[in-house]
Amino acid sequence: MNDATTNSGWFERATKVIPGGVNSPVRSFSAVGGVPFTVTHGTGPWVFDVEGRRYLDLVQSYGAVLLGHAHPLVTEALQKAVARGTSFGMPTVGEVQLAEAICARVPGCEQVRLVSSGTEAVMTAIRLARGVTGRDRLVKFDGCYHGHSDGLLAGGGSGVATLGLPGSAGVPRGTVADTEVVPYNVVPEIGSEVACVIVEPVAANMNLVPPKPGFLAGLRRACDEAGALLIFDEVITGFRVGSGGVSTASGVTPDLWCFGKVIGGGLPVGAIGGRREVLSNLAPSGPVYQAGTLSGNPLATAAGKAVLDHVGDGDYARLSAAAATFGRDLETSIGAAGLPARVSCFGPLVGLLIGSPGRDVAEPVDYETVRSVTRADAYRTFFHAMLRRGVVLPPGPYEVLFPGFAHGPDELALVVSAAGEAAAEVVAGWSGAPPPGR
Ligand SMILES: *Cc1c(COP(=O)(O)O)cnc(C)c1O
């Protein structure tokens, strides 16, 4: 049946013409079971599906949306931009303004090259690091996600973690031969053949794992001693945890930054940033090639600039405080129902780990500890119990929650109370009793 009014009808149509019915595996319900709903539109913290149902959205495009859906300032900036033309293949005013806005907010970041996705930003940062150092090896951390390019899927978080993949089919052995995967939160030995160390300065693709005190500073020191470049992948954290990113908050300055998500205001964008002396190695001023037909796209740069201009330090501080309160209430509400859970926060990033009844959830320090406490079946039950109550969480246990500027205290309270009921369903299922409300 191709019923244009139901989620199942739309998903059936989707699976005919789109592999797995989704254009990114993190959107599929394969980890939680069932059929994803199909979105028609969103406003603020809400999304609506083809059946007219409304959901409180804690996915927010996996962090690309900071102000909520269809924020009037972003919509207005886009309407103005679209009327002026959507792409030129020539330098534009908007890309200069977004580049200036980024450099002005991130100390030490003197130049950026704009691209169309976080994946591209990371690909270019790695190539640049290799070109500058004349070395091949790269060090990444287990459970960190850096986009879907060949050399970086090894030990990847996010969808790679959710689907339990070691990497991906179709990646030649030679491509990952120079990728070394090490545990998060431990400063590794950096050999003289290492071009760069890439890290999520707050890991947000293996649920949420904040850096231990001294970890980032230790990486900085180890890279300096080895002559390797340090790359902060701030595609999630950049302009979400604060004006600038974790580099500003931690006082550790990397050689290269990767940005994406927030800086495009919900449109496709990415950026590689760094010192002028390093960035000048990119073509056309240097020998490291990189290009893109839609790079610095006028719509994406207009939306991103509108978002960056709208939020300042005070706003971020308020958002982080609201998220911290939300996190505490969420953990209490779930725990009161008898389901052990741990909620970690870093700024406005919220990590929810659902454990097993009768077992404390240990504080996660790396991918291994996250995996050892994560009960996929508990998350599945919890996820659907929340969805029935009109709250949409990411359909996998390794993502973080993204309360943003559109989520008011009333909406967050709604999530907290739904979570208590959902937790009770999980516990009831475990004790063999039929879950209530089914
Ligand atoms: C999302 C993400 C990427 C990839 O960005 P895309 O725009 O999806 O290509 C890279 N690194 C991190 C840390 C991310 O969260």
C-alpha cells in the first residue's frame, strides 16, 4: 500500500527508491526496531509527521540546528539569500562574512576554507596535515566519529557504533593501514611518522564522553614533541558548547579545526580552520589540493551567519545551565522508576546512558566503558516508550541529546516526566509484568 497519509506508506515508498529508506544510516530504526516516521515540517523544538503527529525533538538534525526548526531569523536570512541566487562558482560576500565570523570567535583560527560537510572538512584537514608534515600516519580515538571518508571509519562512533560495524566494507586495507585507533582519554605515544592526531575534544558520537582533565593538554604536548599536528574535530562542539568551541573553553589550541553542523544553520556546510601559515598550504596558494562546486554556498553561509550573530556568551551560559538542570532531572526521574541511568552534560550536550536494572551505570571514560554499560534492548524499549509519549530521541544509544535555544523549561519538563514513565515500562518489561499502557 502506498498510502500518502501514513508513515508506513511513506517509508515503503522510501525503501523502494532509497537504500534502507534513509539517506543516512543514523536515521534508520534498525537499532530500535519499527519504522521511522516521515517528517513534513518542524517549528522550534517540534517536528511533525505525515500523520499529523507532533514530537518534541531532541535530535535537532544531530546538532546542526541550534535555534530550533524554522527560526524566523534563519528563515529570513535564507529568503533574502535565495532571491539573490543560489550558487555562482565565484567569490561571494556571504562566504567572506561567515569566514570572518568564525575567525573572530575562535582564538588562533586565522583562516578557514569552507566546504559542504563535516566529512569533507575532516578529509581536507587530514590531507593538509599530511601535506604539511610530509608524513602519512594518523592517530584517531576509538568511538570518535569523523565523517564517512575511507581512512576514518575505523573505530568510528555514531552510526558505525550503533550498527556494530568495525569500519566498513569497501574500504581498501591500504587506506586504513596508516590509521591508528587508540582509546579515548589516554594520551598515546606519538611516533615520528605521525602526521596528525585527530580528536573530538568532547566525544559526542559514542554517547557523551568528556575529556579527563589534562587529556587535551597532554595531546597538545605529545604532538608538539613529535612534530605532529593536532586536529580538533569540533563539527558537533563548535559554536554549540560556546562561542567558539572546546578549544576556547579548554584553553588548548589545536593546529587545525574542523567545523560543520551549527555553522551552516541547518544547511550543508563544513570548514577547516587554522593558522594562516598552515592553511596557506591549500590550493591555490599551496600544494594541497581541495575544491568544491558548492563550497561556501550562499544559502548555507547566510543561514550560518544568522545563527552565529544571534548567540553570544551569555546565551550559551544560559543554555548550558538549562541543560545541566535538565540532565539532573532526567537522571532522577529515570532512576526513581528503578532504572539505573547516568546523564552526563558538557555545556548543552546531554548524554543519556540507560543501564540494566540492579547495576550502577559507571561513568564513561572511553568507548569500551560506554559499550559495557549500554543495554541495547533497554534503549529500544525506552526509545519507543518516549516516542509514544511524543518525544523523539536519536534511534540509537550512542548519540547525544541536543536541547537547544528553542527548548523552554516546559518542554524539558515534559521530557523529564515522559522519561519517568518510559523507564517504568522498561523495568516492568524486565520483571516480566506486562508494560503499562500497551
Ligand atoms: C557529524 C560529524 C562529522 C561529519 O559531518 P557530516 O556533515 O555529517 O559529514 C564529523 N565529525 C563529527 C565530530 C561529527 O559529529
